[in-house]
Amino acid sequence: MPLPSRFHHAQGSTVASSPQGRRSNYMIRSPFSIARVGCVAAAAVLAAFTSPADAQYTIESWGSNLSGQQNLPSPNAGFTAIAGGGGHSMALLSGGTIAAWGLNTSGQCNVPAGLTGVTRIEAGNLHSLVLKSNGSAVAWGWNAFGQCNVPSPNKNFIGVSAGREHSVLLKSGGTVVTFGRNNFGQCSPPRGLKNVVAVSSNFDHNLALRSDGSIAAWGRNDFGQCVIPVPNSDFVAVATGGFHEGFSMGLKADGSIVVWGSNNYGQHSVPLPNAGFVAIAAGSTHCMALRIDGTVVCWGAGTTPPSDPPVFPEFGQSIVPTSLAGVVAIAAGNNHSLVLRP
């Protein structure tokens, strides 16, 4: 499926492109990254994309606000990437600095002083993970299982993904590095895993997209979230979602979406027509997708207005604002949704 020139992939987000700018290697953000997402461009997943210095956007968000997820940064301008976590959100500014807001019980919103040169961002459940332009990674927040202890040598990374209590890094040579909790084997990637171009981490499972369009999965599998549908080919993007009931999403080269794993909230019911999608993201109980025309669709939990106070899992996270248009990037937090728009 050809992708219009206004879309390309940078820092886990699909954003508008221009002839000039810095290079950005492909990588998938997990939505709940557990994202946690994910957002991705659907074209040329094997290639690097040009990230324009002048591509700056505004954030729009909806869904749960129990932890201040809707308290967007001010001024709300100049952003190039977004990430949604368990109860917090992150955004990347064009100058390589970060804004973080929402739940901060473990210091996940306390951006390290002097942190600059950031090119990719990941919001985990209670920790945050970023990639710098020099290929090093930085993590902060909850560290009970060492998920913020980046292994040495801290270099040559091109992708990051943050789960509940673990982290995944993608090396420039197509291999992955995992660290943190391993109670479900989430830090034990398949032996010989190579040629990886994208990674996505959920609460307790991971997906890796290979250069041949196939997917590898490992970690928790009690809902079949690691059982890749057949044929395992022609994928261009992956996203992982779920709380204790994991599910996975895959974007095909023809612009269609495949969902597997838990279906407790209707995550498998991709809105029709299942075509023309260019980005995917997954929260704990809902799915997001960006169409080639800049419109967004959400499904799963959160399709009805929440009560007051809201009751899990109905936080309105799947109720897309009616006036929303021209979206260039999507991200899903646990129970909230974010987009970048002009």
C-alpha cells in the first residue's frame, strides 16, 4: 500500500514529512508498552525515514483522567512524538527534550535534569524509557526489577520499548536486549532471534518484527497473545496490549489489521472496512488505528460514556472526538488515548 508523502515514521509516531531533516531508524512503540505503541507507519517498515525538523504538532487526548492524563503540557505545541503509559504520558519536543505528565508515584514523570538529544520515547507501566541520538538509552521511574538499569555497553541502540516491569532495546544489528522482570519469560527472547526491525512490549509479552515481515513473540501466553496467526508474513508493524489479559496487533502491508490473544472486550473486531490503515496502537483494553486519510478509529472497551466516577474498563478511551481530523500520530495508554495533529 503506498503511503502519502505526509506520513512517515519517527520516534514511534507517524508524522508529516519534508525533503530535509534528520534520519530516524524504524522502530515500533508499544502502546501500553506495554505501547504500551504503539504507533507506527505502515509503509517501508524496513527502511529509515526522514524526520523533518519543522514537523511540530499539537496533542489531543481523551479517556481516563484519574491520574491527570488529560492535563496536557502548556504550551501545547512543537511536539514530534507521543507515548502513553500505565497512567502517565510523554511527548517529545522538536529540540530533543521531553514533557511528561500524569501519574508520578514512582517518579516516571521526573525527567532527568539536562536530558537532551532524545529521538524516541517509551512510556511503560510505571517507568519511562528513551533513546538518544548517540544510540544510548536512558530509563527512570519504578525500578524494582531492574527495568531501568540499561545494560552495558549502552550504545548502538535504534529502538526502545517499555513493558510493565521489563524493558526491550533494539540494536542496530537487528538483535534485542532485554532487562527487568522475567517471571513469564519476557526477558528470554527466542534463541537466535535476529534481523529485527521493530519491537513492542506489553505488560508481560513482547513482539519483534523481522525484516522479512514475520513476527517473533515471547513471554506470557495465557491468552494466545504469542501465537502468531498464519500466515506469519507481510507484517509491517506490531503493537502489544492488555493488562493481565494480553493481546497483540499486527498491521499488514495491504493496510489491514490482525488482532489475536484476549478478546474479552472485542479487541478482535476491527472496524470495517479493514483496509487503509497506516498505524496501530494498543492500550490495556482498547485498540487504536490511524487511517491513511488522517482519521482515527478506536474499538474494544471505552466505547460508551463513563460513569461518574468511571468504572474499569469504561473510561471513554475509545470515543474519538467527532471533530478530530488530520491526525499524524497515535498512542494508547492504559485507559487513555493520544494523538498528534496540526
